[in-house]
Amino acid sequence: MKKITNYILICTCALGFSSCVNTFLDLEPLDAKTDVIYFKTPEHFREYANGLYGQLLGWQSSYGSIFDHMDAASDLSTCFRYSYGVGTGVMGVPNDDSRWDNCYGNIRATNHMFERAVSSYTGNLADIKKELAEGHFFRAYNYFYLLKFFGGVPVVTKVLDVTSSELYGKRNSRYEVVNLILSDLDEAIAGLPLEQNITSADKGKISKQAAQAFKARVLLYEATWRKYNGTSTDFEGSAGPASDQVNAFLEESLQLSETVMGDAVYSLWNYNNVAAMRNMSSRYLFNIEEEASNPAGAGRATNKEFIIASVYSQETRKGQVALNQVIYTDMRPSRKLIDMFLCTDGLPVSMSDKFQGYKNPGDEFQNRDFRLTSYVGSYATSLTVENCGYGVSKFAITDIQRQSKDESANYPVLRLAEVYLNYAEAVMERYGEISDDQLNKSINKVRARAGIANLTNALAKRIQEGVPANASKTVNQVMLDEIRRERALELYMEGFRCDDLKRWGIAEENLNESRCGAVVGNASYPTAFIDENGNATSAFNPAIFTKGTEEVETGKGKLPCVVLLKSSDCAFTKGDYLWAIPRNQINLNSNLVQNPGY
């Protein structure tokens, strides 16, 4: 029993050494070193801290398949090969969970470094300040990952062995976990260098601004979770928050975001002024390798938008996933996502005179947000195979030839566009309103790259008056909806959608919807797929779509669309906001109370 516990919760010392990919230096394997001769010099700590960078989410992920982090099976997707249970509420209780195991292995690796700084290192702690700060960042990073999936979890801040009583301790509340995360991030911010002071050899390492931006993400996440969910997801017996920190968290989040936004070292990657780019900077941002990887001839060094990234290269660390194959084969958007993209005048498709409708394939792509073409890219001219009728191009390598599993663009863990979005949302949640000036210095920078009109209070009022569904909403409520819409579009496939729906307390209504694809029309609205007599054309084979069609609200009113998943197949409840604690963990430690609903 003890041997199994030691493996699951503690992992091995080698996790801190050899199993993490070293991105920055070509080092002797660190597991060949022992504590007798190691952790004696600042260089030892630098080598060890380098090994922690393999903990970042990326193409090679210790947190499950990277494709499970691409919003698959959310309300914005018709892909159910990945995360089906997450998106439909049919998960159950697993025996084991690699996310749990690997996060605690990573946490142990950082705790190991902290203990050796006290017990083995005899030099000046100021000489290893940066490395210890990196350790604090990565411990916070792993606990935040655990928090999002499981809520409150055991807090472990020292290296355990098989006799440690903490192995059989109770779960800490989510509020205690958050306190540790924020404390660790404060330590990271205090000890990390500014981005502009990081040497070229160390580019890609965590900076002070990166820790600030990550803390802003955590604060916004937790503030809105508490605001909209309260203690409804806490496990039985969990202590509640010591105080109401919602507004304090929002205030700090927006201030930290504003600090990062104002730093000239970062900028949105935008080459839309280059004719050959065809206004698709939002596509090529995610597949930058060498200069030939995009029409602007802009290599990795031009990307000032990625604040935290998992670093890859053809020479030292290939992606090693069949990225293009999966993107083009499996990752397909939903009808809901397609219609969320605004027209260039900033109005939704149900209001804008610029919207061209659905009668001919490709009409709906006209006069729209550039990200529709950048992220989605393709549309069906026929519906004779069971897919949604649209493709996906985000993350795919397009302009250079790569063998399968050789695609090696950097993976964005946190980028400037998210910081702009976090700021706007935090302001809106904190004060219930946002000024046009605040919108202009944040979210409208993202919209400018997307080629759509600025979001203003006047525009929000116009949308409030023009969309019947908004009749019961105030202008400020519509503004919040528009900020959330912008977030959904900009961060599509970057793993935020399900988390966002849950922290806003609206996952049930959105994840229990049918997932539909292309509009096929009817006799009153004939298209390339249904003629004026209501009959299928040669471009549409209804028999292929085993779940039939469903009338949903579109830019041209309620119209039949092909269905990929029926609402009757979904059963998402508040009990699905958190994952189940793995069965084997509870068998090993009966003090671990299960999450509600399992």
C-alpha cells in the first residue's frame, strides 16, 4: 500500500531532473547527479530550474493529450473524439488520472528544489533568487491546473516520503489552494527578471511580467467562480472563504493586466498590412517556425505576443503530435461558433446589413471578422459526408512542408491578447461598466487585428436594442456579453471555453445544447443543399446525417441545420463543474472526500 501511495502522490526525484524536457541548454542528464555533489552551486540550481519548463502545457503534454485542451466537445465544437465527457456531462469516476499524478509529481520536483536550497546550498540565496522564483511559478502553475479540474486538493509544500502523515491528510479547501497559488506567484513576481532583461540565450523563460499576467488570469478565474458559483461546488465539509475577496481579486487582476498591457516589450503580432498575408495574421501567429512559415517572412523572433510559451524547434524539440492530421480531420466548429463572428461593422449577423446569408457556400464568410477565415478557413460545397460542413485551420502548419509529427511551432500558454481580454472582463465585473477609453486600450486592439469595428458603449446599446433576445438586458449586461463573445472567438481552441462557461455559472445551458453544423435551409429559404420545393439537392445527402437536422436561431432566423450531437445526448449539471477525485486515490486515503455529484 505504501509503495503505491509513494508512486502516485510523491513520484520520484527523477521527475525534477530527467523527465522534464530541457529547452534551453544541452546538459548532462541531471538524474546522474546525486544530492551529495549536487545543489552546491548556482549553476546546479539553474540546471534544475531549466528542467521545470517541461511542465508547461504544450504539444508534448504531461496533462493528457494536447487535443483535450482544444475546446473539443464544447458548445463551439462538433468534435467528440476528445473530451466527450467534459462537454456532455457523462464523465464518471476514473480509477486513475494522469493529471492528478503528474501535477503532484511536478509539485514534488519544485518542493525538492526549495528544500535543497535550505539543506544543501551554502552560498548566498540571492544568487539563486531567480531559480527559486521559477520554482514558485511552476508550483502555482500546477496547483492552478489541479484547482480548475478538482477544486480543493491536498496542499503539499514539502517533500514527502512513505512515512509522511500528509499522505493521509484531508483535502484543503479551494480557498486554501488559491491562497498558496497567489502566495507562490507573489514570490515569483518578486524574484523573476523583467522580460527585457532576459538574455537571448534564455528567451522563453518566465519573466516578471509573465508571472504578473498569470496571476491576473488566476485572480479573474477565481473571482468570477466565486461570484457566479459561490460555494455550490465545494466538497462536503470544506471550509468556505475567510472573507469575500471577489472585488479585491478583480481589482488586482485588472491592475496587473494593465501593467503588462502598458509594457512596450509586448505587442500583438499583426502583419495584415502585408498584402500577401490576406488579413490572416490570426492564423499565421500560431504556426510560426522559420521565416518561410508565413507570407510576411516573419520568424520566431518577431512574435512579441506570446508572454508564456512552450518552446519547440526542428533542431532540438519537435512537436511529436500529428497536428495537421488531427486539426484537419477532427477539429470542426459548431454552427454557434460560426454565427458568433461579427460582421466588419461590429454588428452580429442577425443585425448587420453586411451579412450575406447562407444561400450559397461561402456567402456567410463575406464581410466578416478576419478570424472566421483565419481559424475556420474552409466550408463545404457539398454535405455528402457526416461532418459539420466547416474546417479548422488554427494551429495547422500551412506554408511550409512538414512530415506528420514534425510540426514545431511554439505553443501559446499565455499571450497578450488574453491579457487585453482579462483586463476588459475584470473591469466590467468589478464596476459593472467600462469606458470607451478602457475598451480602446484593451479589447479593441484585438478587434482591430480582426478587422471589425470598435466595441463602444454606443454600439452595445445598438445591439441591445436590435436583438430581441436582449430585451430584458441592460446595456451593461449586453456589454459583458460582447466581451465574453470576444473572448470565445479570440481564444477558440486554446482550452478556455469550458472553464469560462463554468466560472460564469452558465455551463449547463450551453453544454446541453445540440451541436449543429451547416445551414441546409428549407423551401422558404432555399440553399445549395435544399431547393425551393424543400427537396435535397445533389449536394446534400440527408441519410448521411444520422441525427437529422434541427431548427436553430441563425443570422436569418430559425433555419434547419445538420446535427452532430443531440441535446438529448447531453446531461451536464452543476455536479460536472469539477472532475471526480480518482477512485484509487480515495482507496489509498479515505480522508479524501469525493466531489459532489459523483
